[in-house]
Amino acid sequence: MNLPWRDYKTALFERYGEQVYRIAIDGGFSCPNRQNGGGGCVYCDSLGSSSAYQRPFEGGYARKGELMPGIDTFIGEVPHLSIAERLESITAQIERGKAFIDRRYGPCAKSIYFQAFTNTFDTLENLKLLYDQSLIDGPYKELIVSTRPDTVPNEVLDLLASYRSQVEAVSLELGLQSGNAKTLKFINRGHTVDEYLDACLRAKERGLKVTTHLILGLPGEGEGEILESARVVRESSPDALKIHHLQIVVGTLLAKLYEEGKVKAPTFEEHLENTLLLLRHIPATVVIQRLVSETPRHRLVAPRNFGDKAHFIKTLKEEMEQRGVCQGDAL
Ligand code: SF4
């Protein structure tokens, strides 16, 4: 499909000559923003966005289509596992992930994706054990590590860069979420825009790829804030961008604010306009890896009637074509 933005599937195919799928794993990490009473980001639950196939205990709710129980249940610390348990768990998760992907897409190339929580938040020694373990049954195309901009000291970036000899690319996924200081404070991100810019610079100096995460529809954000986020993205020159629409998830502080009527979630139409505006101000070379969030319905408080990803992508494509605009055309 010819799209008015630089889409991820095409970029992967151009780079590797085949489709590549991610095995998403939970390395048993925690997050500095949730520790010591930090409370975490207002939209974050303690399930830490791991993949559905890695959360079999949710199956009952998913099957019945029920919203999981609420506000206080999932806020809190992540269960602490020993390093031996984490290594064992990684092996099991990779096996499960491979089986799932092969069943769905047939035998294919894969990347390792440390997805849940802050995947650089540990001792250097533990990080090396965990990353090494994940690559044992390679070859994998990429090692992808998702983390916070304030949790990537130089020695961790050096360690990550050392895996460039084992995979074709090492990619750091950095949560920025907003380029606006006021919003970062409201959502309790616990890091600054400058820390994000600095992390990007140091990652790139070491030959790491960078993917930036942004959330659109955050409370208090309109056109001006989106343009500011786009400016920060341009300044940091990531290789790729993941765009999320704000979703309000059970067990989060944001869900509490939503129930009190203090915040709202963006509608389909609002996210369409926000995304279109953002894309027009992002250079056409930046790969767009994601356009919507995908919290399963049994964990989603709002927006409940957003529709699915395919419908959003189709509508965005048609809308951009109709208006004669494309990624980066407003620059
Ligand atoms: S940085 Fe990530 S894991 Fe940590 S509190 Fe925020 S969203 Fe949750």
C-alpha cells in the first residue's frame, strides 16, 4: 500500500529484504519512576505494556470482554524476581513468542524487543546477562530496548553498542511522550526534554538507532503543543517515531482523574487531526512505526469507541490524500 508517510513495514522490507517480526519480552525490570513513592507516569499501570501473549492470566477478562477490576488493583510495584528466574523467564517467553509468531505468519525473521517497563534500569552486570540470554538462540535481526531518557548512562549505551556485532541493528526506544515541560510535569514523567535530547545524542554517537515515543491527546495539549513536540523530534533526529493516542487504562492515576471528570480521552476524529498535523511537521525520512495505541478492551477505560487500527490507518491515508498532504510537507 502506498502511504503518505514512511511506513515501518516498507522500511523493514527495504532494509532486510523480508518481513521481520518482534518477539516482545518482559525482562523483569522495574522503573525508576515507580520506585521510592515516585508513583509512575499517570497513564501507566503496573502491567507495563507487555504483549498480550505474554499475559495469559488476563485471558478470562479478555474472553468475557469484561473490564478488569479497577483503580487500586494494578497500581504499585512490579513483583521482584531473582536474576536466575528472570533469565529462565526470558528463555520461556522467547519460545512462546517464536511459536506465536510462526503460527500467525509462518517461519520468518525476528527481532528481540525488551518492551515492558524500563529495560536499562539495572546493574550493568545484570543487563549484560539479560541481553546475552535473549540473543542466545539467534540470529536475530535487531535488538530493541525500550527505556526512559534519564536511565541510559554512557556505560549502558556502550554495552548496547557492543551487541552491534551480533545483530544488524541495536535500537533504543525512548519515551519522550511530549516535548512540553508543563505536560511532562502533569503526566509525572520525571524527566526533562533536555534529558531526552542528550540521550538521543549519546545513543547516536554510538551507532544506536533511536525510536521516539509520543502520546497525542494529553491533557492541556493542542495544536501549539503538538508543533512543539514535532520541533523537539526534529531537533533530536530519531530514526523512527511511535505515535500513541492517549488511552486511559484501568488501575492508573489517569483513570481516577477520568472518573472524577478532570481529564478526557481523544476521540478518533481528534486523533486523526492531531496525527495529521504532527506528521506534516516530521521529516519524511523518519520511519513511522506506530500510529495508535492498542490497549486491549478489557483494560481500556477510554476511549471505548475508537475503532481498530486498520480503520484508523485507512481513514488517515484517505484524509491525507484528499487534502493533498504528506509527511514532512509543512516543513
Ligand atoms: S516510564 Fe514507563 S514503566 Fe515507568 S512509570 Fe512511566 S510508563 Fe510506566
